[in-house]
Amino acid sequence: MKVVDAIQTRRSIHDFKKQLVNEAVLQEIFQIASWAPNHRLKEPWNVMVFQKEGAQSYADLVIESYLKQGFAKGYSAAKTDKMMNGIKRFLINIPHHALVYLDRDPDLHKFEEDYSAVCAFIQNAQLAAWERGVGALWTTSPYIHDPEFIKGIGLHPASHKVAGVIQMGYPARIPEPKARRKVQLTFQSESFNKKI
């Protein structure tokens, strides 16, 4: 698959088959992703993949975070249980949850460089996965900012930043493409630095 084809045909996948992706294939996908540009070759990305029983524990932490953040505020106990059980079933039916995180550099400039590099890494992973027939959805749900969730997965909120979770698996359904607006470029060919 050509790079342009991968970029233009990739879709965010919301419905996955229950079949697990071979761990060697996942390793290969993220190894390819590591060719993302990154300042000083720090390679700041780290990946935890939750699957099988691990996905159940991960889903439990997500539900705890949603409840703590008031997502079910105003609902009856029965409605809350129904909603949260539905979310949990949805999550555990996704074969793999690849949580991507980085260390928080105390230097803001370096931290932003690292975060940008990790975002490029995530997109590389999505494209590499797509080329291998594996679907992905990059999620940034509110729980990734919850200190208790972060502690629950074994990280430290003061030391680590979760960039997102890539839900991964073989697509059960591929959405139709949506049109993209034309990117408007502004070309500045003459000096704009006015002397006072």
C-alpha cells in the first residue's frame, strides 16, 4: 500500500471483530511507528496494551473514572448500572487497548516537543496497522486525565502524561469516507517586518 493510499483510505474503526491480533503483528506495528520524527531522538513514547483479562481491569478503571467525574449524575441507580454495564461490555469487546504515554519533562518546551512526537507516533501506528488490515481508533476520553485512573494502571500522574488510547482490532465494519475541506494556504513572499 502506498503512503498516500494509507493516509486517504484509513478510517477510524468503531466496530471490531472479537479476533485478537497476533502479538508479533502488534509489536511490528509499533516498531514501525517508532520512525516518527522526534527531537534529540528521545523516542519518548511508551505503550501498554490491555487485552483479554487485562481489558476487563482496564474497563473497570474507566467505569470508576466516569462515575467519579459525574457522567451518570442525575440518573437513577438502575439507569446508571445499565449505562455503565453497556460501556463496559463495549470496552471489553474491543480486542486491544494500546495506551500510549510519555514522561513529563519539567522543561515545558521539551515536554511539548515530546508530546508532539508521541502524537506522530500514534498516527504512524494507525497507518501501519491499516496497511496490515488492522483497524484503530485514537481516543482521548476524559479518564486519561484522571489521576486515579493513571495510578490504577501503574503510572504516576505527576510524572506521566497519557497521550491517548488506541483501540485496535480487525474491523467488523469500515465507515464510508467523509469529505475533507480544502486546506487554505497563505503564502507570504514579501517582507512583512515593518520598521518603526
